[in-house]
Amino acid sequence: MAQPPKVQPPANTPTPAPPDPPPYPRVYAWLFQAWLVMFLFVICGALIFYLLSYIPRG
């Protein structure tokens, strides 16, 4: 049984790259860092209070 002929791909032409996105305002970085610090404080505080509940009280 004969194989079908293979189709040659077109010549390697580089596709144009999409334009770079505009830079984010610096305030977005500050807001994200503030949110991250508050989130970590809440998680660490909850863990501390949880572990303190296991300390026996006299």
C-alpha cells in the first residue's frame, strides 16, 4: 500500500512577537506587599493562638 506524499511545511518565517504590556504602576506593588504582610500576620496569629490553646493552664 502506497504512503500518501508528505506535505512540506512552509519556510521558517518568524512570527512577530506581541507588544510588551505597559508597566504596572508602583502602587500595585505596594498594595500587594501590604496585603501579603497582613495575610501572613493573620495566618501566623491564628497558628500562635491555636498552639497556645494546647498549653495546660494551672
